[in-house]
Amino acid sequence: MSPSDMTRDGLRGHFHYMALPTLAHLLALFVHAPAAFPPQNTSLVVIDSLATLVDNAYPRNIDDRMARNKTEQSRWAAGRRFAIINELIATFTKFAAVHDIALLVTSQTITRIRGASRALLVPAMAGVEWENGISTRLVLFRDWIRLGKASDNLDADKLQKARFVGLVKANGVSLADEGGVGDVVPFTIENVSRMHHLQPFHLNRCTQISAELIFR
């Protein structure tokens, strides 16, 4: 039976949702996975807002950004944070390989200062091991759109709802500089199960990044 022949309730039956309120719950699920996880014939596992779980377990302290303000406890927490991130990517990589499935992780972005006054939006999950373990990265964002002539056959309502996805990394190869969004494709969400692509139009500079998608 093709997806078009299935009812909405039938499609929902193919999705399994699990609530993991803490980083410890997530680690336990993947490190000591129960026999029923992942369910049989699973092809994709999505982990939503992973950086939130990491931040809740090891909060960032703005006062610790200056080296002279760091305490022994804050240094330990920072080191432990990176150790956990390295353990996560190693666990996810093994999980994807053992079960032969794709693992998708969504994460917000954070601001990093480069130079005297250059601010960039970068993935909240970072580190050499993490970066090496990521196969493909997409960035989702909203932007202001420069409207063309009235004769341009574009639906104003769709322009209002327009979103963008940029390809930042593919098959282990980076396609954009730090803070960049790569090749961008606009789209609108028509309903919960189908997306309608817009015709190409001029894209202004990115003003806000809302999420990051990581495929493995």
C-alpha cells in the first residue's frame, strides 16, 4: 500500500513517539537499548532538540566565558560537557551502523563572536569528534523576502509563510563557511504531510536561523 492510499490514522500508526526528559534518559536508551528499540522495520530515528538536554544537564554560565572567572567546578563541567558530546556522537554512529538506519538530530543555534565585532550563528552542538561524526547538515531558517514585480506569478500568502533550508554539509564535506547557510531552497508548509516548493526568487541575507538538522 502506497502512502497516498493510507488514511491519516494509518500513517500515524507508523510513527512511534518516546518522551526523554533528561540527557540521562537519552543515554540510557541508546547505550542500553531495550530489545524493543528501535521497533522492527524502523528506517529513521529523530532526536529533537538535543542541545536542550545537554544544556539542562551542563548549563552554560555567561560569567565563565572569561578565563579569569572560571572556577574548578566550571572547568570540570565544561570538560564533562565535551566528553558527553563525544560519547553521544560515538553512540549514535554505532547505533546507526548496527541497525542500518538514518539518525536525524535537530538542534538550535548559538551566537559565537569571531574577531572584534563579528557575530556568527553556529550549531549549539560542537566539537571535533562531533563534527567528524556528522555526515550531512541542514540549516532551517526564516528570512525577509524581497518582493518582485506585481506581474511575477508568486502567491503573496506563500511568501508570508516561506521558510528556507540550506545545505551546509553533505557526505562529510563542508559546503559553507562557518556561519554560512550553503545552497538554499525555499519552501512552504501546506499541511502536515506535504510541502509545496516555491519558484526561485531573490534571497536577502539570512537574518534568523531557527534549527539545525543533522543526518547520520
